[in-house]
Amino acid sequence: MIAIVTGASTGIGAATAKLLVKSGHTVVGIARDADKLAALARALGDRFHAHACDVTDSAAFGALLRQCADDHARVDLLVNNAGTAKVMSIGETTPEISPRVNTTPAPVGYSLYLHQPP
């Protein structure tokens, strides 16, 4: 099975990538932090393919998905985990912060649909 895990460099995304690799699957791990992804790749071995990319950059993410299609021919599973969190009260939230925190996962599914149709 080929899995794409967004937000793969830390937390739930990294734990999911580890579990999938341990279960024998190939994982394409995507996150913004190249250094953390590289460390995870060293720990997980050749079944983990690290790609530093901001999934909200539709052009870069689309290019990465096309590369995945060339490299792996298919995607069996998407773990749409990328997200941004900022601890603050609702009163501190600004129009500039709210969309980035609340909508990060949406472009991932749409871009995957455009570049990796079923």
C-alpha cells in the first residue's frame, strides 16, 4: 500500500507514518519542516519518502503529487493530517490567522483529487 501522510514531521502525522511503515507500507511523508522530515526518514528507512512542502501552496503541492504519481503509480491512502494550531482565546483571533488555522486540510483533498484522480 502507498500512503500519503501530510503533516508527517511531528505529532499524529509522525506517529501515523511510523505505524504505517512498521506495518509494511510505503509512506510519502509531507510537511514543511525539512529537517524533522529528514530525521524521520533516517529513523524509518527506505519505505519512508520525505518531501518538504507547504500543502497550502497549491502549485508546489500539485507538482509533488504529480511526482508521487510518477514514482508510485497510485495512492491507496491519504492521511490528511496537516494543520496549524495557535493557542489563543477567540478574542485574540484575527482574520489573518483564522483561515490558516481552520482550513489547512481543505486544499489537500482538493489537490489530491485534481492530480491523483481515482
